[in-house]
Amino acid sequence: MLEVFMFVNPIGGVCLETERNIIDSLDYHHQKARINVVPLTNLQIVTDYLERNHLDQHDLDLRNHISTVIYESLLDFKAASFQGKKKARAFLLSLQKHINHDQAKYSDDLINLVVAEAALDPATFWDDRNSQLVKDLCEADRQLASELGVKRTPSTVLVDYRHNIDGDGILIEGCVSNELIDQIVEDRLSSYQEIVNRTPFLQMLAKNHDHLRLLK
């Protein structure tokens, strides 16, 4: 079995591409996997978002606005996750699509639309959304990212239990292509070392997770 931790900016277009590539490849190969989507924000993630969208990185009002929108979206996704992982992933993909493809502005009206599209119960969603537990869980996600050395999004931590009961792990920074995830799922990664070396993910996991090893 594989376990996947996808660290994402909940409003990021590049993250949307990575999520789809990973999910599509796992489905195509009928690979049993446990998928964990972990929403994340920090100063670097906000800067990356501004740069990728050709926005003024020196506009402090804009930077603060984007930072607030990303954080609010973290809380939205975490609240959606209380109603199941699949619905939460549907919520996230819908939100990213509306913001990146449809150029929709973040608002309560947009979130209500996404809640409906993901078939979430709206009353339950908003009760959870305004709870302290949601904030605490987002902080726990931040701590997990710090332990794993994740600083930017998208980043993917993939743990492979097929050959080692304790798990072999890699940290992939940046967009995960269909080709790369196919090599991992098909257990052919070592045959494509040139692809691996061009990808900036050759980092060992932090010492608190030293049972995870870089895939050979």
C-alpha cells in the first residue's frame, strides 16, 4: 500500500494539477493508497502564489489579502474534511477550479456554492468551520509540515509500504507529473534516475521520521 500526503495551497492552481495527476494515476493503476490532503500556508507560499499569478509582491495590502484568503480556505477545507475525505477532496478541487479557472473571488457565497457542489451538509459545515477544533487541526498540519521539511506547495510525501513494513518515503517538491507518479506506482523509479535528478525532491525526511527512507 502507498500513503500519500499532499501539502497544498487550497487556492493554488499548480496544486490543483498535482492533485489531479496523483489521483488519476492511482485510479488508473488500481493502486491501493491512503490519500491525505494537507492544506498549508506560510510566507513563502503566499509569495509563490503572488509570483505564479503575476501579482505585485510588494503590495502589502494585496499580500495581506491573499494571506487571509489562503488561511480562510484552510479552515474551509478542514471543516469539509469532517464530512469525509472524498467530499473534502471534491470541495478542494471545486474551490481551486472556481478561483483559478473561473477567476471567482473568494467569498461566503463562493464557499456556499462549493459546499453544494461537494454535496456537503451546509449547516454542519458552518458549525464546524467556526469551531476552535478546526483552527487547532490547521496548526497541527503546520507542525507536521515543519517536521517533514515541507516549506512550499505543492509538496508530496509518498510513503511506500510494499517492500518495507516501516515504509520507504520520499519528499517531492513541486508539481508531480503523471510520468513521475507512474514510475513510483509501477515500482520503476530507479530506471528513470535522470527524471529524478531533474526534480528538486532529493531530501531526507526529518529525524523525527527517520523510519522513512528515500526510495532507491
